[in-house]
Amino acid sequence: MKTVQDILTNLLKLLESELSQVTINIWFSEARAIAFQNNTLYISVPSQITKNNIEERYKEIMENKLYDMFSAEVHVVLMTPEEAELFGSQEEEGGEYKEFTFERFVVGPSNRFAHAAAMAVAEKPAYQYNPLYIYGDSGLGKTHLLRAIENVIRKNKPGAKIVYITGEDFTIELISALRAQRMEEFRAKYRNADLLLIDDIQFIAGKKQTEEEFFHTFNYLHGANIQIVVTADHPPKEMYTLENRIRSRFEAGLLADIAHPDYETRMAIIKNKADLLGLDLSEKLCQHIAKSIKANIRQIEGTVKKLMAKQNLLHQVIDLDMVSEAIKDVLRDDPGVMMTPNLVVTEVSKFYGIEPDTIRSTSRRKEALVPRQVAMYLIREKIGLSLPEIGREFGKDHTTVMNAIRKVEEMMAKDPEFKAQIKDLSFDISREN
């Protein structure tokens, strides 16, 4: 596949096995692929009616077929012509990434070290901290720091070749290059870079060919004294299915973690975002947001944006009721924040047809052992508890939990059916919550 339109063309061919030709002609004849980035395919369609119908009836099928094409999750975003035009203009101007600067990154005890490390790398690439490995839960600012590094280096070295990509997209590009016999072009893109930024590197773990290609790319750039910065949701030692030789190279660099922000940092983030948007929020309303959303900076910022939209579109005064409703809307969009270990154990027990108490028991029988390992894995992935915290949920030590998670990841890497089951379970947990 040489262009983004080729991806859509191949997708439509795959849809022929699920949809009639009449349906495809009616709803997809004027569809146009406009971008493929951050594991997302952006498609323009002629009207809002077409967009709504495809989203309601066919989007899930499309994403399933894209998964078949790339062996990785690819999301579909549908746009009207007006939305596509706006998207295109944002792309030309650098889009949303211009706001990701060090000045706009709110620093607190939870992220001070990562912020300082990123600034040092931006000012003197490959001077001392190479690679830089930033890790922490989703929504805490890892991507912000990556883009801030990019913005500084673009300013200091306008002609620099900077490559930013996610771990998933790296895999997808590799698959496309292999199919199209364009591996020289693929390697040239990364090995000619002056700066390599890879977000969510954990998605290459367990994908042997992707790991192999990344390993050689890493060695080439590192040997040429080119700065490499990666982010992940866990430290290298907890990426159990990642090859040891890659893990050791990450550990030889600088590791910087980002933890959940404390109350004072959350308050600063809210006030900073409100000021940027020109929104007047009282101290009481800021406090309510900070006390309600504790784990995810992205959701805090989303709440402030939601308030601005409601104020501008509905011409309403922002009060406590509106803030509470905005918080509910944001949490509903990303329900994982409110998950509990009990919810995960309950859903796993339903899936395997056993009692929750059996999962929490000391039984070593397979019908209890595998569900227990799956529950531990999903609690780690969906909630982000530490290994000792998960161990306390099951009366186990952290080593047992670590081994359980490693076992599940190994089974997922070897058994596509088991991996699909875990994906279904994860979806069910999110939906129940």
C-alpha cells in the first residue's frame, strides 16, 4: 500500500465479504481517505447523514477489517467535508501539537524529573541522556513532553529530520513495507532521522519482527549519536514480553517516571488550561474538578474544554451543576478511571463461568489459575495498580503477580484466540463500568 487511499481501497475490498455491493456503493462510493496517523485512519464522507450512518452501522466492521489488515488496532474517524477541510488546515499549521510546549507543561512533584530530563534532551540532543525513556499511566503528559522536545528542536534546528510515531504505527508501517517490498524506504525513513520519538513503545512487545527491526534501528541511531526518546506505560523491567536486548538498552539510558498529579498540581493544571482558553472559573469550581478527577490530566483538561463549549454554545453561566455534568461526561467517555479490582474480578469470573471467590482463592487448579492470572493482568492494564497492590488483592506477593502477568502476555503473543478473548474481556469491563 503506497498511499493512504490504498489503505481505504483495500479496506473496501475486505468489506465486500460483510456488506453487499449495493450497500458499499450507496455509503462508500464518495469516501476519501485523507490521513493515516497515530494508528487512526481519517476518512472524508460527503454529508453528516452519511457520516452518522457509517458510524452507527459499519464503523466496528471497518475497524475489525483494519485489524485483519495490520494485525494491530486501527481506529476510524469519519469527517464531513467541512471537518476534513479544518483538519487539513490544522495539519498545515502543525495542528494541536503547537500547544505542547515546556512552558505550558504544569510541573509538580509527580513529573518534575521527567520534565527536567526532557528539557535537557531538547536543549542538547544526544549529549548525555540517550535514550530517554519516560514512563507512566495514560493521560499524564508523556506525549506532551515528546512534542515539547520536538518543538524546541524544530526551533533550534529548522532543517532537522524529526520522526515521531507510536509503537502501533511503527508496526503497521513495517507490515505495509513488507507487503509492498519497500523495506529500504522504511529503514531510510528512520535511520536518516536527526531525532526519533516513539510514543507507547510497549505496543511492539511480543511482535518479533517489529522488535527485530526496532533493535537494528535503535543500534544504528545510537551508534550515530542520534537522540532517541521513547514513552511507555511501564518501566522496561515490567515489559515482560519485550526482548531482553531491547530492554537492556532502554535501561542503559535515563529512565524518568511520571506519577499521578497531587491536588496542588491538579489545581494548577485546571487554572492554567482555563487561562489559555479564556475561561473564568472560580476557586470553588476548580477545587470541585480537582477533587473529582485525580488520575488523568487529559480528563482534567477535557472537562475544562467541555465547560468552555457549553458556555459558548448554550450561553449558560458556569455553575456547580454544569461542572458536575461536564465531569460525568468526560468520565463516561473514558470509564476506566472509575474501575475497581472487584469489577475486573467479577467480569473475569463471568467470562470463565466460575465464582469470584474461586479466582481469589489459593487453588492451583487450571480452572482457577488462568482466570486469576488474567484478572491480575487486566487490573494492571486497566487500572494501573502496582504489583504489590495487586498482590494484596489476591493475598500474593509481587513476584507471583509479575509472573502471572508475564504468563498472560506470553500466551497472548503465541495464541491469537487467547489474545482475542482478552480483548473481548477488556471491552466488556469497560462497557460494564
